[in-house]
Amino acid sequence: MTKTDSAYKSIGEVAKILNLVNQKNGNLNTHTIRFWEKEFKQIKPKILAGNRRYYDNDAIQTLKKIKYLLKEQGMTINGVKKALNDNHSLNLDDFSNKSISIDNIKIKNKLKKISNLVKELKKLK
């Protein structure tokens, strides 16, 4: 029997969805999700008997955003908190598109500087 997409997911299932896997031993890093729960008030799992955590789709989407901002964009926890508390809606596609365009501009500027330095060095010879 398979779960529907709208069903609550266990912490292990969420760790699989987020691909939070320990590279050394292949175990799921569920402790990361528990840590993020403490840090980000937006994550509110349903806690049932035996203190088992279950996450709805909204919580999973929030966790995906947190993972993306922390791991892919290199933001700090405080930076992610500010981004999540911002009134604008958070769309992962918006973040990735903005970061790519900003990164491209930074790369172009650095390449220009390197090119100018090479030209200056050639003049010195």
C-alpha cells in the first residue's frame, strides 16, 4: 500500500525526500530535521503517540526551502530565518533564478578584472 501525496510523512520519509543521507554510512540524517525544527518556527510537525513526528506537505515544502537556502545557497541560519519571515512568498524557482543571474554577473565581473590584469602584465613585458 502506498501513501497518497497529501498524507502525512514520517521523519524518515521526509529525510528521504530531502535526500538527507550520511555519505559515510548511508543512514538518513533525521537529526538534521529535528535541529531545523528547533531553529525554524515555521516547521510544525504533528506529534503523535510515542513522540513520533509526522509532516504535512506545507512543512515538507518549508523544509525543502530551508535545505536549499542553507546547503545550496550557503546562507546562514539567521539569513534563512529572515528570508522565511519576509512577507514575500518563497518560491524555490525564484531563488534559484536570482542566484544564477547574480552569480553570472559576479563571474563576468571577475573575468573582466582578470582580463584587465593580464593585459596590464603584457604591457609590463
